[in-house]
Amino acid sequence: MLSVACALQTFAAYADDGVADSTLVVQSIQVLGNESTKDFTIFREMSLRVGSEVTPNALEHDQDRIYNLGLFNRVEIDTFVTGRSVDLVVRVHERWYLFPYPIVGIKYRDPKNLFYGLGVTHQNFRGRNEKLWFAFALGFDRWVQMGYQNPRLTNDDDIFFRSSVSYGKVKSLSELQQLYTQTQLSVQLSVGKRFGLYHSLVGWTNYDIWQVSMPSPGRTVSSTGRDEFITIGVRYTVDKRNLREYTTEGYFASVYASKYGLGESEVNFFKYGYDARYFTSVIGDLTFAARTFGTISGGGVIPNYRLEFFGYGERIRGYFNKVYEGEHVFGGNVELRFPILNPRYYNFPYSWLPEFSVWRYGLYAGLFADVGRIWHRDESLSLHDWRSGFGGGLHFLLPYSIVIRTEYAMNNRGIGQFVLDFGVSF
């Protein structure tokens, strides 16, 4: 980002004045351009405070942290040096926060199984980075959901809160069984605490009701075709990625445990899982990225609606549209990412809304390899059951943190496919 480059020049000039070994210290911090967003929402993401030592790395780190909020089109930190004191001016360009968005999908890759709907979200309610959302869908799958998320309940703590309610009549995810309808009601509450800038611990509880149209073993735990149970869980996360929309440096790690059923019903099983990601520069702007993830399930009967899947959220490129299911899952990905057009900004002169006048865009090329295995407890973990794919493509970085990937993948059976997907792969 441009202001970091300017800061480097400032530090170089400061060194030329013969005081290179002296420490530059923050004297004041001011925020400009935040018409809606509260100052403390921005300060919360910064490592620099009044009295902190100023370095180019710290400035770039804080710019990335503020941009990761997803609230701004552009973030710059200007430095004004007086002697050994530095005044920081954080300049932000706010996004539009209230969005309607269409919902369109096809189940089982069959155009006849079309579902469609509408959602609306507020990404910066009250200027505090709070989220509100409401959405519904009709057609093949029918559902409605609403939720609220607050990243900081009070000004004096780092406690965050999230709640959501959803109700729907959706078709089963499994492609191995006869098609049937699942009626689901879910109420979710979670409370967590952030420790410093990078660590967080969250606990959650759910109240769920699942009922199927045609009771059958495996579709629900209860023979009546209706499961009603409570879930509790806990997750610990450390996140030191530079930019979450398209990471090129840093690491991320998360571990969780959840228990389904607390003795109030026949449901009685658990899941443990992890997700670890690492990103580093290899040569110049070439980034090496790696990820591994997995979930292990145990306890009593695990119904179909709580199985693990490839082919929906998690996918293996080369088997992108194939659905696989099981009780346990393990996967891994590696990528090389290289910028063809480094992220930059364009000031759009014809926008009648200032929130859409600054566009951030870029273009990367990527090479990848994916591998994964999904299985049930009664199956052995043999090598020949692993699925993998490799290939490459282009990654388009568009305004408002939109990423579109166009890739070609070849699987381990020698079958190729084109992939069009939204969002960074990991």
C-alpha cells in the first residue's frame, strides 16, 4: 500500500540525518475518513499505540489488519516525523455496508433442482463492525435464516458474541440414498474472547431439531425420524495472516471439539477437528501456501445430516463436482501464487456513490495440488482410496474483497476439468 512506501522513504531520510540508530516513537494517532466506523474499531486492530516504536513492518502490519476488517476500500497510514516523535494519520475509504444479494443454487448439479432467494446484510451496524443478516430461499430447497454478530460487547473487554436462527426444508446432501426431505430448526449462540491481536477462544451451544420425511436407519438417530438435541463446542484459533481475502504471508491454526447430545435425547456423538495453514515468500513475490485439515468423529450413531462431505464446502479440484461422504475426513492443499498484476487501486470518476469510487484489483497465477480422504469408522484407511488433483489457473482480485478463480485441474485418474469458483481456495 502506498503509504508504507512513503514511510520507507521517510525512515531512509531520517537515517540520512545521522540518527539511524535512534528510535522513532508514536506521539499521536488520528483517523480520517471514517464517517460511520467508530475510531475504537480501527484502533482495536492496531499494534501501534502512543509510545510504541515505529517501524515500516509495524506500519504495514497495521494497514493489513485494518483492511482485514472488510469495512474499507483502501487503508493508508501516513507518518509525520518531528525529531524522534511520529504522528500517525490513518486514512480510510469506507465501503457501502448495507447489501441485498441474490441466492441461486443447483442441488446435485441438476438444473431441475434449482433454489433461489434473496438476502440482505449490514456489515457495519452502528459503526462497530457488527453484522446483521437475513436471507431466505425457495424452490428445491426452502429455508430462512437470520443472525447477529458483535465483535466487541463493551469498550472495556474483548468479548464477542454471535447468534443465529434458521428454519428450512431441504433435501438430503447424500447422493447414495433415495432423495428425502429434512426439516430443520436450529438456534445457535456463541460467546468468545480475543486475547491480544491474534488469539481467540470461543464456546458455542446449539439447539437443533431434525425431522425427515421418510424415517430410515441412518437418516436420524431416533427410529421415529425426529432428533431433538443440544450441542456444545469450543474452538481455539490463532490467526497471523497478512490479508485474509488473499493471503501471501503468515499462518492460521484452529482446533475444535464438539459434543452432540447431552443426555436429553438418543443423539450422542462427538467431533474433533483442526485446520492449519502456512504462507511464506519463496523468491521475490512468489508465495508458497500449504494447508492441512481434518475431522474425526466418534461415539454413538452419526446421522446423515452430520456426516462430513467433499463436494460442498470442501472440494478436491479434479473431483470438484463429485460428492463423497463419511464420518472422518482428512485433506491437504499446496499452492504457488505469483502476481501478474500486484493489487492496486483505481479511482472510478463516474460513481455517484463515494463508497464505490475506489476499486482495489489485482491478478495472480497459481499452481496447486489437492489431496483428500473421507471414510467411515468401519472402513480401513488404505492408500488407494485417496483422491487427488493438480493444476493451475488465474485468480482475479476484484473490489469489495471478491476473488474469482478460473482453473484447470487433472485428477489422479487422468481426467481433467475446468473449475470456476469464488473466493480464495484457502
